[in-house]
Amino acid sequence: MKNAKKIMTVLLSCAIAVLSTACTGSQSGSESSQSEGSQSDASQEESSRQSAAADKPMLEKISEKSYDFGTAFTNGYALVAEGWKVGYINTKGEYFPAYDLTSCTQKVKQAVNNIVADGKVFVSEEGYFPYYDVKSNKWGYNNIVTGEVIVEPKYEHCGPFASGCAVGIVDGKFEVIDNKGNVIATPAKVFDGYYQKDRLLVSMNSRKDDLGFSNMSIAGYVGALLDNKGNAIMENQFCIQESGEYNANGFEIAHAPRLYQGDDNTMPSPYPNLAVNEQPGIYDLNGNFLHNQGTATSDSSEGITAMVLPNEHMSTDGNGPLIAYIRVGETEPFTDFLYTSSALFSEGRCWVRKEGNSLFGLIDNTGKEVMPPSVGNANEFKKGYALAMFPVEGQEGYIRIVDRDGKFVTEENVHVQNYVPNAQLMAIKHSDTDCSITDMEGNEIMRGDYVLRYDAEEGDNIVGIMHDENGNSKYSYYRYKAK
């Protein structure tokens, strides 16, 4: 009976509901219409929110994994380390183990760590990387995709593959190999340890000479350039000045000439081998003489180089000869002798310091002043912008971003921690533990205890960010999506 009563009660309730609906049909229809309208409005608002979110710049992790150490991406891979386990990740965040130093002695750990942290251990275009064998304590080369051993571990020191070649040191002797592991040259000394501009700076006979240039006498090696077939170019025609400093890969860094800056197809040769009566100047990388004016030879950048004539143009404040700028191959400078210090041209601009001024200004590649003396120091321009130190009297100053028109992009007293040109992002430092990562329009993407550490590889959009994780510094990789 109780169940029968319940059924009757339900039926009665349903009947009342039906009657109620019938009596208030027009009102209910209106309310229903309002409800549908409300749902439609909510849907539109949600769609608008999603659209607005899509319009905002974003940084998304390529992997949830963070690492104790990491490097920038090169050829689609970044070296990472977790504890003493070293490997590489690709742009999808996939991990490829390389070697595990956990069981090695502290001496070995420290030695390899120095190379990993400061050296050149990137993956080459072929997918080859320097591989450390913990059993033999030697370096070799592996293929990161197939795991194939390209060169058995035998080197005390080695550089990365570049231009299809690599350099290793076996029992103190240098050998240059191609990408099949074949030895193509055995120079007496290799500088820098890897190919730059498709050339390797070497001495084939290791003979030291007293080198003369004007009234200077320095010690160095009779030099040559190696191409990626092992052929010597300009052999014995110029001299390499020693620096006495070695990079993390174990190779001496050449003081002069330098291959790591300036135009891609040129090399300054300030110290000719007097025995063969070569002249100082700028050469192309096949050994052809291009230019010399004045009494000094510096790098050319964007076809422009510095010129000095100390017998005619000296500064009055004791800062040495004054500098003018001249185009490679021409005989007359396109600026006057005005500058006591300068940088290389980049994107048609050059930072210069005039005689009698402690600050740097900006000129274009016609010599026209773009920005008056305003900054204490500055970097070269990349993708339209440069970092510049803005001086503050009695204080350290702070870094701002300048565009090619000489205009400050960031406001006064806003300290820029870093600028990464390929990704077109900057980091604004609020305090030691508070940083905003923004696009170049100032739109904030992330804020917290971050350091914008590595730029994206050319043509890619993955940046490396260092951050705090439970009191420890960690490295993570983010794919940047512009609005």
C-alpha cells in the first residue's frame, strides 16, 4: 500500500505540473526563450574568451621534464643533463641518452662537466655528436638517430662536427676527419678546434717565427686554412698569434686572425709571413687579397672595415689613433676620422665612441648619426634590436633595448635581463627572483623566478628557460607561439 500511495503521489504531481504548464504556456515559452538566449550568450562569451586566448602569445613546454643543465638547440637537438646522466632532446622533447658519468671519478666528472658546460658538443647536421666512453676515458663520435658508432673512442680532446669534418687529439697529435671517420689531414697544430666559415685555422708545420707588423714583434705560428677536403689554403702566407688561452674542448684559441666573427667569406690577416713578403689586409677564404688601407687590419662586417692613419690622425686625449670607416676594396673612407672606439657593423648600424666622449652613439652604413652618444656599452643588432647599457650617475646603470632607429623600446628604469632575437622575446627583471617574459610589444607571457636563457634556433621557436624548482635551478624548454 505504501508503494501504491507513492505512485499516486507521483502521478498527481505530474498532473499538476501538466496543468500548470497548460495554464501558463505563454509565460513558460518566454522563459524558455530567455534561457536559450542566456545559453547562446554564454556560448558566445566562451568562444570570445577562447579567441582572445588564441590571440595572446604563449609559451608551452615541449615536455614536462626539467633538467639540471641544458644548452641551446643546434640542428634540432639540445644537450641536457640530469645528475651525471648526459643526453640530448629533440624538438618534440624526446630524450636520447648519450653517456652516464655516475660511476666515474670526481676528476673525470669535473673534466667532462667543463666540456659539457662550456664547450662545443652540439649535434651536427649529419646527426653526429661527441661521445664520451666511460670505460676508456676517451672521446669518439656517435650517430644520435641510429646509435651507430662513427668513430671509436680514441681522442683525449675533440671538437664537434661542422662543415662535414671534425678534429681530434690522439696522443697529443691532431687529426682532421671527414664524416665517414677518414683522416684527411694531420696538421701540427689546430686552433679553436672546429670548422668555422667552412675553414679550419691550423699550422701545418708548427714553426714559430718572430712576426713583424709595423714596429711590433710577436710570437706565433706560421698558419694555413684547411678546407673540408683537407686542402691547405694560404699555407705559410700568414701568421697566427698565440693567445695562451684554451677553450673547454682543449684547443688553443687564436688571438689573431679570427674566424668566429666578421663577414662569412673573409678573414683579416694582420700578421703576414715576412719571409714570403705577403701584405697585411683582408683576404677571402680562398686566399685572394681584397683590401688594405691605413696601418691596421680589422675584421670586415657587412663589407665595411675600420681604417687608422696614426701619423695623420691621433686623438688629443691620449686614446691612440682615430678610426674612420671604409668599404672593403675602396680607397677613401666614408666617415671622417672621429672615433676612438667602435664595434662591428650589424644590420647597417655600428656603435661608435667619439673623441672626448665616454658614451657610445650609433651610426648607419653611410656614416650618418642615428643616435647621439647615450649608452655605456652595447651589443650588435640582431633581428632589429640591440641590448644597450643605459648609464645612471653614481649607479651601475641598467640594460635597455634599442631599435635600429636609435629609439629605446623599453622604458626608463626597466631592466632588461635578456633579449632572444630569433624568438623575438625579452625578459624584464623586477628583482633577483621575479622576471617577466614578454614579446617585443611588451605583452607579458610568463612571470616568476625565471631566466630567459637560450634563444630559439634559426627558423625554430623553442627557447630554454631556467627556473627555480624546490630551491634548485632547472632547465625547461618551451615552444613559443606568437599571437
